[in-house]
Amino acid sequence: MPGLMLFRDVVGERHSVRSFLLQPVPEELLRSPSNCNTQPWQTHIVSGAKRDALNKVIPAADDAGQLTPDFSFDTRDFHGVYRERYKDQGAAYYQAIGVKREAFEQHRD
């Protein structure tokens, strides 16, 4: 598929203002990027020995081709809660820049 990127490549291209340190990040500061606020994940936070084990297993599985994208970032594929979040994010964006909903709806056709 043209334009499809592996998750590790997407993450690898992101820029973090905070350098990665050995100290854990406080849970209340944890955030994750989301395409159109769809939030297509269930997050599991691990540390210590479990994190170290996963840090070896996951890249090896990906290198072996055993992992595949489980979410399409093509907005035409959004359904259920993902579609609702996408639409809500769009509405909030256009409201923030002063575009009335009627004008947006006219340009969608």
C-alpha cells in the first residue's frame, strides 16, 4: 500500500522534546499521539524486567515479519468510536479556526 509506514518507522521519525532518561516518566505525564484523535489502541505500561523482555522480543518479531499494522489510518476505514472521535476532532478544529459547520458541510459534497 502506498504511504503505509511501519509503526517502528513512524515512532522513529517522531521528535521528542524530552530526551530519554533512565528515570521513569510520571504516569500523569504520559501522552500518545493520535491520528485525528481516534486513539486506536489499548495501552499497557510495563517497566523493569517485563519491559526489558519485551524490548528484546517485539523488535525481533517485527524483524521476522510477525507483526502487522492492526489499524488503518485511512479515514474512510474509520468506524464506531474511531469515526466518532475523528468527527469530533474535526468539528473542534474547524470551530477553533472559525469555520462554521454549514460551510464545512457544503465543501464536503
